[in-house]
Amino acid sequence: MESPFDNWYNTNRKALEYLYYLLNDICYKHDITINDNQNTINDFIYMMYNESNGAKINPDLHPSFY
């Protein structure tokens, strides 16, 4: 059985990838250095999960992520 986090992650994976690379791009443009490694990506995903309260992206509003 899938945990609530795993279910949320699997549903939102494409959007999370897009948002992470958007964050990287914004930081680069403002000379902010992010340690681009797996720990940073994991922290970003965990932060997004907590901030979203486990809510999933609505596929009707954002079909490009599905």
C-alpha cells in the first residue's frame, strides 16, 4: 500500500520537477547558488509536500502535468 506522501509525489511528480527547475532558473538569474544535488531536490519535495498539506494538483486546471 502506498503512503500518502508517495501517492502525492507520484501524482505531482511532473509539476514538482518543473517547479524545481524553475526555482533553479530564478536563483541563477539572481546570482543565488543552490547546491544542485539529490539532498536539495529531496528537501524541495518535502517542503512542497508540507506547504501543500498533501493536496494534489487538479488535472483539469493543469493538464500538461498529466
